[in-house]
Amino acid sequence: MASADSLTVPAAPALTDLPPAPPATGLTAPVRKLLAAHAQDADESGEPDRPALAVLRESGLLGLALPHEYGGTDADAEGLNTAVEQVAQVNASAAIMLFQHYAVSRRILEHGSPALRRRLLPRLARGEWLAASAWSETGAGANKKQLSTTARRTPDGGWVLNGAKSFTTSAGLADIYLVLAQTEEPAPDAAPDTGYGAAGQTFFLIPADTPGLVPDTSLRLTGMRGSATGFVSVHDCHVHDTARLGEVGTAASIIAGVRDSGATLGAVSVGLAQAALDLAHRHAERRGLLAQQAVRHRLVDIAGEVEAARAIVERAGRRTAPDPGIATLHSKLVASSAAERVVNAVERMLGSAGYVASNEINRYGRDARAVALMGPTNDLCKELVSLTWNR
């Protein structure tokens, strides 16, 4: 487990001593099989999918977002999206945990001090540590503008945090959390509103076993049931100033840069849509339905939805659009909506077979709906896109 001292005590190995990470060549058949089996178990129990996380740690996938110098694979956004899609095809909860780990890893790479990067990134690349984001909280709104979590300076130059976070993926499983807190009142000349986050907010990287940080996984979700999505509270949680990510009060600008990265939750939706399509094909083959033109044409229509969603996710990952951030927002909107339509179409095609509780299509549907609710929610995505029209 991580510890509070890990941010200040030189414990990481020399970068030249790190073993090379495995190449990003996709999921192996054994990894796919294990993740799929664990997905079913976690969905039935509603418990955090610890076995799937163990598979991710051993697979080398946790290092994809980081450069070779830190022990990673140096995959670009398109490669990260592909990895997330492949995991989501067999275990969407694991894919969400993986996506959040990539997001935090990249933010440390982009905004962390050299000492912070050297201390944390090798651990994240090796899979020794899992990272999670703790931004959301009750009453803050989808845009995170009304935070109640605060961070106040202490006489020794550190910070003390108090507040409660909700809907934190990997709660209780993560080794380090990226916590968003209000550190100061917005100044009259604060930077322009970015639509997500507010002036005076700051990010802190807090190891899981820091005194005062307490995860709570009592939340029971309808979908993504193995993702350990729950609550994280900080009560008189003291951290060194070295735990701060970025300058004080600049979290909103860091958040604004996230969508420019090209990494998108739409990849999770594409994976789920592909899983539903594969299920439909297997059903049609088993029932001898492929001889029927109507069935074949329905499958073609469904496959077209999947390919269209994958295309916009791939474009977001390539970052070739005139505004990569807008393309990333559109990719989540389009892919998440497409996944829900695909699942609904497959459910109708399965008939009564899909109405059995144990049929995988039911898990796919619940998981697909969850993506639209994840930050930025689809409604917030629309607002962030449309805000640019008024500037």
C-alpha cells in the first residue's frame, strides 16, 4: 500500500533499473478469459472486482499511459482508447478502473514536479499502485463548481483537507487518490470560466493509507458493479505541500486540458457495444438464424452503429480534429448513446432469451447506461461543447 511518506521519501528505484514494460499489443486470450469470468462474479455479488484488478496489475496494462523512462509503454491516446475498449468488451468495471488510472497517471506526468514524477510514476507504471480520481461530491453539481471539500494551509507549510467525495471509482482499491479541493476564494480577476471546475480549486495526490482518508464501498450500483465506485472522505487529513499537483488554485485549467488529451470514456462504450454485437452473432449462429435475410440485415445495422462509434473514438484518440477537446466530448456523447441503442437492439433480437437474468445482455445494458452518467456527464458534455459558441 501507499503511504503518506511515499511522496517525500526517496524510495523509487533508479529509472535505468526499471524492467521494460510489455508492448501494447492487446489483451491475450488468458487475460480476456480471466477478466470475463471475474466480471460475471462481481456483477452478481456487487463487490469490488479485486481479482480483475489483480489481473490488470500483472498484465502490464497499467503502464500503457507512461513513457519508457518511467517503466511504461508510452502509448498514445489512440492506444489507450484501444486498450480500454478491449478490456470493456469483457469487463467494463475493470475498464473504468483502468481508464481512471490512465487519467491520473497522465495528469501527474503533465503537471507533477520532477520529484513527484520520479517518486510516483514508476510505481504506477509497474502496477504496484492503482490511481483513482476523487472529484465528485454531493451538492457540487456535475460541473464541480460548488465543492464543500476544503484544503487549508497549516503552519508547517502543508495542508489539511476536510470533506467527502462520492462516486469515486476504485474506492478502497486505489493506492493513491487525486482529490479535488477548494483552497481559496475565487479572485475577482480569476481566469475565465472553463465550464468544469472553478477558480480557487487545487488537486492533491493522497496515498490510500494517509490518516484521515477513509473509503466507503457501501454504495450499491445498478451497473459497473465491480468498479468499487463509492465514497471517500477526508477528515483532518494532513498532507505535505509536495502532495499538491499543479499550482494552487489551477485545478480548473488542468481539468480543461484533460479533454484535449484524446483519451475518452467513449472507448468503454465501444467495448460494450462490440460485446453486445458479438453476443447477437453467437445467438444467431446457435439458433440457425443467419440463413434469414432479415436477421443478417439487422446484424449489419447493429454493426454499423458499432463501427461509427469506434470511428469517432479513434478520431478523438488521433487528435487530428481542428479542436481535439471538442472531438473528445463528441466521442463520449456519440459512443455512449450508440452503445445503449446497440444493447437495446440486441435485447429485442434475443427475445425471451435476453429476458433471463443471467443473460450477459442485461449486464451490458446496465453498464452502458453508467457511462453516460460518468464525468463529464453527457449533459455536461453538451454544455461544454455549446459554451464555445458564445466566445
